[in-house]
Amino acid sequence: MEADVKRIMLTVAYDGTNYRGWQLQPNGITIEEVLNDTLSALLKEEIKVIGASRTDTGVHSLGSIAVFDTASRMPAERLPYALNQRLPRDIRIQGATEVAPDFHPRRCDSRKTYEYRILNREFPLPTQRLYAYFTYVPLDVPRMQAAAGYLVGRHDFKSFCSADSSAQTTVRTVYDLQVSCREELIVIRITGDGFLYNMVRIIAGTLMEAGRGRIRPEEVADILNACDRAKAGPTAPACGLTLVKYEFIRETT
Amino acid sequence: MEADVKRIMLTVAYDGTNYRGWQLQPNGITIEEVLNDTLSALLKEEIKVIGASRTDTGVHSLGSIAVFDTASRMPAERLPYALNQRLPRDIRIQGATEVAPDFHPRRCDSRKTYEYRILNREFPLPTQRLYAYFTYVPLDVPRMQAAAGYLVGRHDFKSFCSADSSAQTTVRTVYDLQVSCREELIVIRITGDGFLYNMVRIIAGTLMEAGRGRIRPEEVADILNACDRAKAGPTAPACGLTLVKYEFIRETT
């Protein structure tokens, strides 16, 4: 007789500074590994989470999604408290809910929102060093905003994808892309149906090229059309990137 | 013949997480020690800085002041760049300027501004854990604002001073005290002519008591009048505190 197994979805926030990203790695501790170990110890069965997306070394998250199956009778709403007592302080569960047994987070239509933060002033601020990319080169925010406008919509983002991507198609939809500025902090906020490998960081690097005057905003349209990674700007460093939220629209069949 | 000695004032920002505060300590590394060592190595003479104020273990700063004498011919405006190349990433010089040879930062009238940050939501956010105090207990910001109003002005702040203070007088002037809230982050911002030992953290702890309904805002007047540390709230944890800026008004004679 099989135990009554249920599927749980966790929302997970973390400071990526001390991890080799989300996904299990042979050399280096990852978020996925810590979640598996902590869940297994708490629930006293071997747990393997399924992540909805991966983040790289040093990238942060306010709301990553992980799904797992368990025979435990612990109510889902108790899990965040029980897990947060055992997790290291740089990982914190934000919520847990029971989902359908066949729910798979990578087979659902979803919207993901990322933020890329840039500290733009003469000298670095130590308290921002882990959560924003620093540059003393003055960035023109209106130029960055104009450049960003060319990326909104459904496009082939091949130029904004690292070469080692295994994606079957490089067409993605950017629903929204805003560049805002509060004092010395520039925030690029992007929402899309999915992002290619390094896509947000290459977009950030390209918008910074526009902001410092190396390319004209309208050249972003040419970069898109070229479908050539070499035409876009550099991949901006990981520390400035945060996965802000993950929204499921409806399950794909 | 004496070398041509000049006095330099540094503005220093740091992440206090990994330091035992500002002041030299027998056991544990401090900001003052790192500055002395780095300046001495750069300028090839023994340098001892004079700090304008001290911060405790784990407290952060955007603009602490340190003064030192040097025979070096390096122009003051070059110092931030030269020092920042040698300092650890959690300390960054924000500016350097030559001052009068008899300028002493603790014998000047000054205004200091501190911020105390509180993250008030159901679960902690890892990326805020080092720079904001977390509490899941809902805080009523208008009540905190009302309570704060009683502390503005010239008062005897003995109730808001840790017992082991060596201050000669406990009378201080609070020029401004604002409680603001942006989403889940509550920021207490206070400007005064000087602060007693732990004063900002005890004020933060007391305002949080008002915010959670344990005391009425008007009771803050009674706490002030009592001149008794036991009447005020607890000392809020160090990580939420940041020295924001230091302004010199005019030199006292």
C-alpha cells in the first residue's frame, strides 16, 4: 500500500553570494542541495526538489519556486516555519502550498520578473557591494530607457543569449522592461515569459553601453535583428541580478 | 627640520558585519585598525587616525570621519583611489580633504544622522539580513511616528543611554526624527548634535514598542522624564543601524 503522497510548492528567497547557483554541482554548495538536505532531514525521507528555474553563482532571489513530493503529514503552511529554523540565514522559505500531484513548474506558462541593480556614483558603497553592480562611469538613464523600449515584445533574443545555451528556440516575449533611478541606484526591471541563458545580464550590459554613450538607443533594434551575440553588450556581473518573482499563468498541456 | 605635515580628513563607508566596531580592540579586527594599517602601508609612515565617533560591532556607515597627520606629498584627492585599491571590499573611502592642522573632529559642533532599518513582514529576506532588523510582529507606523514626535528637541536622554556610558551630560538635541515606510521596510531617520551610548538603538527599540502597541505614543514623554534606562524599550540589534552622515557646523573653542 502506497503512502498518501502530496506535492508541495515552495517559494524560496536567498542571498546567492555564497552559493554556486541553484542547480546541484559536483564542486560547490548550491541552493538545490541545501533544500534537498534540509527537507530530507526535516521530513525524514529522501526529498529531491524540482526547481522552476536556475540562477547562476552569486545571483539572488526573492521568490524562486521549488516543488517536491512527500508522504509527510505536516501541513504545508507549517513548512516555512519548520524549514526556516533549520536553513542557513541566507536562505528563507517565503511560502508553501499543496499543488496538484502532476503540477510541474517547468511545464507551466509563467511570467518571471528580474531586477538588475546598478550603483552609479564616484565610489563604491560597501553595504551595496553584494547586491548591485558598481560603476563610476556616469550612465544616462533616459538613454537607457529609450534603448530598453526596443526590447519589449516578442523577439528572437539570440543576440542576448550566451553561446552555450541549450534552448530549442531563442524567441521570447518581454512583457515589460523599465529602467528607473532613485538617487544613485539604477534599477532595470524586466518581466517576460522566460529568459535565455544570461539574457537579463546581457540586456543589462547592453543598456549600460547605451547609458554611457557607446551605442545609440536605436542600435538596439539592429542588435536584435543581427541574431549575433557578438553585437550585444557584455554580460553584466551576477551580483546585480535578483529574481524578483515567478507567476504561473496556467498549465500547458 | 620638521617635515611639512598636513592634516587630512577622510570620509569612510563600511559594512560593519565583519568588524568589532570602529575602535581598536585587543581581540578582533576593527575599522580603525584596518585604516591605520592601510594608511601606514600606503604612505610608508606610521599613521594613527582620530575618529569622529565610534560604532559598535555590526553597525554600518555611509560616512564616518577620520583625521590623520602625514608628511606624504600625495594630494588629498588621490587618497580615496589609492586607499580603495588596498582596502578590503567592505571598507571604502568616500572622500579626502586637507583640513587645518589643529582641526579635531570630536571638538567641533556637528550634526550626525543615523538610520535604523526594520524589515516588517512575515518571513525574513536573506538579502536584507545584514542591513535591517527583521520582525514579523506587525508595527503600526503612525503610532511610531506619533511616539517619535516626543523625542525631537533638547532633552535629557538618560533613559535612552546604556548604563556603561561615560558621557558627562546626558542632555542632547534631536533636530529631526522621521519614521517612514516603503513597502515592508520601516526606516527611522534621526539627526542630532550627538548621541549617547546605544541611544539610537534604544530609541529604535522604544519606537518599536509603540509600534506593536505595548506602550502608548504619549508614554514616550514619561520615559524621557523618568531619566531611567529601565523605562525605555530594549536596545535594538546592531545590524539595523547605519551612520548616514556627519556634518560639521563650526569649530568649538
